Amino acid sequence: MKAFVPDASLFQPGEKVVAAVSGGADSMALMEWLYEEHTKLGIAVFVVHVHHGLRGEEADEDARFVERAAAERGFPFRLVRLTGEGADPPRANVEALLRRRRYEALVSAARRHQAEKIAVAHHADDQRETVLLKLLRGTSPMGLAGMPRRRRLSPGIELVRPFIALERRAIIDYLQARGVAYRHDRTNDDPRFLRNRVRNELMPLFIALSPSFPRRLDVLIAQARAEAAYWEGAARDLLATLQPIGGAWRWPVGDFLARPLPLQRRAIHLIWSCLQAPHAAPDDDAALDLTHIEALRSMLIARRPAALDLPGHYRVVLFGTDLYFLPKSRGTEGFALVPPAMLVWPERRERYRFLVVRPEAVLGAELGRTAHRRGEMADRRVIGPAPANPSRAMFDRDALLSFAGGRPLMVRLRRPGDVFWHSLERREKLKDVLARTALARPVRRQIAVFAVGRDVLWVPGVIASQAFLPRPGRAAIECRYEVDDPGGTGCD
């Protein structure tokens, strides 16, 4: 019997853990192990089964099987049904599509249960297959590091792989010793999926040629991961210069080309992977290989305005001495809101909070001076000026809603004809306002605004209107803008 020693150090007492359970052998072993260990580990476990809406009655029976198994172990169970995929299995991208939607569903379930961890049952055989797939599709030396033990999926939510060092044979032995039943998904035998061909055809061939091949591949993966960690540390100072700006990321290239060539390549890969991480499912098929890295370096060497599409969610534009990472997809055009509200714009890695507050309770001395407006607002005391930090804005709630006149408050992308209100007395075309800023033209085209109709009151991170400033004793709307840190634990 193969040794079965999962990595329990990935869990901390008091944590809530979502266990992703499909009903197959690996995930059933994960549920059984968590059942045996959850009291000792001090964790609460929630079982989540994702139903992709494919495979008809067979998939329905998988869901019922997992639900019964969770109930037998006293675990709360949640079934998530995905709809509207419409994916035909022969399509080359169907695996990536299903994987991405599955992880989106798991993150949503983790948020619902306020869970800090999502546990999946990837094991050493999966790791080897992943690295071979990357080699077949094209990868860089960093790609040889394979799947990490842990990685951030979303702020406050981490993916963990307690079985990543275990052989699948050990998992099967564990299930048999405990009499745990499991389901078999026939699509895992379908040769139309490349991963299945790697598992069922390529790996057996390599093992026939060299029985020690799996162990040698494990050594290579471990070495690649150690070297990737070293180079990541060496490139961290370059990652720190990455700046969020208008839904894009600005990277001052400066003397970058004076750095050693290996460091240049690692830094480019690190920045790409950190920006890509929140948009991609774990072990996503998108890969940045040497061809892409050298094409980007050629842009920098030429020092001429140029653009390049990268794998995944970003393209890059060289503008002056700065390199801009711009999302390929704009996602939604915007969101209507009714304060208090919080909005998350995943494609832009941005969060917006709109709080209803008494202004003096929040801002105190910062906005405690007295100012006066002219015209119809004359002789009415207001708290001003507006916050100096353009990542925040303050508006008198009643005055703003009266101005809106039933029109929705929106966070949206800028549009032709937008007008920015500097104050109640001064308005200007937004494009002229943005043209005077330090924003590069590619960023100005995709800037987000807080607006009522075409009337823009706040360009988050850039400028806030002085119109409708809050008055003492009246409710205010405090607007806050935040961007995810690309250097967080999601960088793998």
C-alpha cells in the first residue's frame, strides 16, 4: 500500500473550508480524509458539487451520490448548477471553459459560506500531466514549476492542494482500505481531450521507455519551483513599480533593459502571471512562452509606440517610457447602484464602495473647513473642499439624488459626449479634462467614471467634482475606489 500522508499544514484552526467534490476517486478521498481529520484540524467543512449541465442523467446521479456521501459524514452540502455553457466537447477550449466556470462557482460558494480555503484533490499524477501539457502547448522554464500547493483565488480566499505530493495509487489504496465508493466520469476516457491522451497514452509510453520517468519528472518540477521562487524574489522590486491606472497597469520600463537578461525574462513572466492570476482558473491553459517574452523585449528595445497581444487577458502597449497592460475584454459597460453599495469589476480588478454617512463623523478635520457656493446654493454652509485623494469622493446625498431626478447613479466606462462637473458653476468636456492629465491615450479610452447620465462627477483615481459637497448634519455619500494588489499571494 502506497503512503497516504496529505499536507495538513495547509489548514489552520478556526478556518472554514469548501471541499470541491465531483464524486470521482480523488475528490471522494479528499472528503473522507477531511471527515477523519476536520475535528483534529479544527476546521469546518462545506462540500460543494458543481454540476456543469452536461452528461444528462449520469451527471445528475453524480450530484445525488455526493449529496448522500456528504450527509453521511454530517457535512453541509451545496449543489451549484451551471447553465448556458453550450460547449461541444470536441472544441479545443472546452476544458479551459469548464474549468474556469467551475472555479468561479467555487469562489462564489466560498464567499457564501465565508470560507477562507477551497480544497481540491489534485495529486502528483495530475501535476505531471499538467507539466507535460505545458510542454506540448509551449511554456517557459517557469511553467515547469507546475501547480503550487496553495495560491490565492480571490481576496481572502485561497486554493489549497493537500494531495499534490501523493501518488494516485496511494489515493485508490486509501479508498479501498476504507470501503469508500466513488463514481467514474466517462469523459475522462474521451481521447478528444488532450489531457486524457497525455494520461492514457503519453505517460504509459514514457514509463515503458523509462520506468523511473515519473520520479525524474518530479525532481525537475521541484527544481523548477525552487528556482522560480528565487527569481521571483529577485524580480520583486520590478513588480513593485507596477501601478494601477484607469483599469490598466502602468509599468515604467526605464533602465529595465540594463538588467541581466534572465532577470528581464523572469520579471516579464512574473508581472504577466500576477496580472493574469485573478482572471484565470488554476492551471489555466494560457501560457507565456519565450516567443511572447522576446516579442515584448523587442518592443522595448525598439523604443517606438507599439502594441502586442499576450496570452490570456491582457495586451500591452508601449507609450513613451511606460508599458501599459490593458485588459482585452472591457467586460460590462457599467453598473447602476443605489447607495449603500459595493461593486466589484473583475475585468479591471477594481472595487467601489458607496457608503451613506454623516460627513463630520468620517472626515472630521480633513473636511472641517467652511466653504460657500454661489448661485442657488449661496449662503448655505458646506463641508469642503473635496478629498484631495481622487480615490475618494464625497457628495451630499439629498442634493445628488435631487440632481439625478430619477436617473440611475452609474459606475461605467466613459462615453462620447461625457461632461465633467468641476463645480456647480463650471463644466467641461471630459475628454478635454483627461487630455490635461498624465494619463496615456490608451488608458484614457477605457477610463471608468461615476456619472448620472452624461454628467460625470468622479473619475476614480484621477479627479473628483466639487459639486454637491456634503453639508453638516446631512447624510453624505462617501465613494471609495480600490484596486487589487498584483503582488499579493496570487502570484505563482
